[in-house]
Amino acid sequence: MREVKKVKAPVRIDFGGGTTDVQPFPKMYGGAVLNAAINKHIIGELASSEKNVSLSYSGDIPTSSGLGTSGVMNLVWLSLISKKKFANERDKIELAEKAYKMEQSMGLVGGKQDQYAGALGGINFLEFNDEKVKITKVKLKPSVIKELEDKLILVYTGKPHFSGNSNSKMIEGLKKGKKVDIFLKIKEIARQMKKSLEKDDLARFAELLNKETEERAKLNPDIVPRNIRDMIKLGKNNGAIAAKICGSGGGGCILFFGNKEQLKKVFKEKCIDFKFDFEGLHWTN
């Protein structure tokens, strides 16, 4: 008899605070990230019979997109091999922690925000104090959610993003006491973003998206290379009022805020439109 299990989990966009969830920053200073799960997913399927077992993944986003895909893949895999359904928040948090610990045991340089976003869904402000995580769900009015969805769009740069490489460079500098002030500014920007959303102040939120990219670019010259600077400039000349590098930068996606239809005309097939995902990880069968 053949048994098939299917699990689906969303990837995320990080509005602010990325990399402050990567050790040793949470242990030394405490990190903070504002992110949102979106309706772009990793779907895992585990098929087993008496004779063999097969595992497959599929997704509706480019590889190395800067949207936390590898963390979500690990999340999906662990849920597939577990007997739990992960229907409640406590189980999902447990799963996110297991995925993170597995990655750390493999020597990967990364944080916890991807796993938590994929497991929980929604818009979350995550605070990291050493290994502890405080989750604050950011509850917005339906009108604010709609306006965000109407004005936000992802554009794929066409260049793969490898977060481990980017994070390693930044974290090595942090261990040597370099650019701590910039990390702290990035953390504070995430806090200010949360406040601006809760006040329905999307103009301020857009300003902070620009500020996040400005500060992040100071961490390493590879974070915002020339091709990405050119794409940001093109976007801002064609309807965008803000642009945010996704993930740790260097490639992957740019998140634009502004006139979505005008941006679609400019970037065409590179655009990835989305809505927020408030369900998080779930079984599809």
C-alpha cells in the first residue's frame, strides 16, 4: 500500500532586522525582526510503500530568492517525517526550533526568522534573546493589509542569493566588534517599522524600508552591488517610493513599495506578486 503525505509552508519577506537573529548577535545584544509570511510556498511530498520511499519538493518562487526558502524546506521535511500534524502554535514553534537546531548542527550560518515565519504564518515581530524567542503577532486592520498588498511587490534580480555566504561575512565582522552600531540601528528600524504599521502610518513604513537598505549596505559592499543599485534606481524612477533588499542581500529579490502596476510594466516577468499568508505550515491531505 502506498502512503502519500503532503505539507505546505510559506516563505517570508523580511521587512526589517534581518541578520540580528543570527548568533552571536542575539546573545550579545538581543535581536529583533519584523517579517511576514506570503502566499508563495514550499510543498513537500513524502511517498512511501513497502518497497521504497521518495521525497520531493516544489515551489512557486525562484531558487535562492532571499525569501528563506532553505529554512522552509527543512521545516517541511521535518514535518513530513514526524507523526504530528502541527495544528497548534506550540507544536509549530517546536518544529521551527528543531529545524533551526538541525541547520546549526550542519554548520550553517543563519538565524530563526525563516523557520518561525514558515511555521506560524502572518506578520510577526520576533525578538531574540540568546536562544529564546518572543513572538508578537502584528494585527492590522483589513484596510491596512489590503493597502500593503496593493503597494508591495517583489522583483527578482536574476542573481542567486546565498544567505550563508553573506551572513558569514557580516557575523565574522561582528565577532571582531566591527559595525555593531549599524546592527543596532537595523534592529531599531525593525521596532520602528512595527510601530508605524500599528499606527497605520504606511508613509513612515516606506521611509523605514529605504532606511533599512541604506544601513544594511554599510555592513558589506557585496550586499547592494551595482546591478541591484541600478534596479532600485530604475524602480524609483518608475513608481516606487521605497525599496528593501530581501534577506542578507547580494542577490535574490528586491521588495518595492509604490505603484505596483507601473513597476510591473518595467520589470515584467521579474515581478513576483503576492498576498500575505496567515495560515503557516499545514498538511494538504
